Amino acid sequence: MIHASRPLAASAIVLAASAVAATILLIPGLRPFFAFFYWIHVAIIALGIWAMWRSRKLRTTWLEALRIFWSTLPRWVLALSNPVLLLLLPAATSGAFSLGALPDGTPVHRRSWYESDGKFWVRENNLPPRELASAEFEVLQLQHSQVFASAWVLFSYLILLQWHYVGRREGQAQHAA
């Protein structure tokens, strides 16, 4: 069995890459490089499933697991939560999670946008597409990317916490045996 320190290190690398991806979105000249970070999505899913599988093998009740988690939580993990929160701020404050409203005041519950023949289009609430200016299209693309980058940062941090917990619990089980 692979010791939990290896996936913990992999989770730290994924968190660092997520932070870089979120930071790239803040610098207009570097935004085209964001596409090179889509591998993070797969890495988060794989590390998360693996962490859940390893956690399930640890025999404890939910309350006992929570007690152990909080009692073994090192200060560096708590200190790391501050930069994580700072990286989540741009998406939270940009309106990226809000779809807004149509000109008649109806809330938008579905939005898609695309480029066709050099023109930019948006379709909201299954209404006919309307043309967008290039700048509006770029804002939609940026907001979409910010949501992904924020989710990557948040979930990679949570997976790092999960692997820390798994490592501590497996270490305790080995010492008890």
C-alpha cells in the first residue's frame, strides 16, 4: 500500500497548480495559458476518489473521525486556509456565480455563449441568441474560468486536508497494531 505522504504531496502540488491557475486569470496577458491547467480537474477527481476510498477503510464513527481530524490538525493547514480564501475572492466578488437578469427583469437560469463566423453570441433561458461584443464575450469567458479555478483551489485544499487525515489515521493504526 502506498503511504499517505505521497498522495498528500500530490495534493499539495495540485493545490499549488490550482493557485497558479487562479493567479493567471488575474493577469490579462497570461489568461491564454489557463487552458494548460485543465489537467487539474482530473487530478482532483482522482485524488478525491482515492482519498475517500482510503478513508472508508479506516474503521471509526463519524464523530470519532471528526474529533481525530480536529485534534491532529496542524497549524500550517490552518495558515494555508488564508491564501486559499484570498484566491477564492476574485470569483466571489466578480459576479461569476450570478447569471444576472434579462432586460425585462426575469432571472437568468441558463446561459451559454459561443463564437460563430467571427461573431459572438449568448443564449439565455432558451431564448433566441443575441449578439455580444467581443469584450462582453471575454468577460463571460473570464467569469467561467474563475469559477473553475476557484473550485479547483477549494477542492484541492479539501483533498489536502483529507489526505492529511488519512495519513494520521493510518499512522495511528500502525502504531496500535
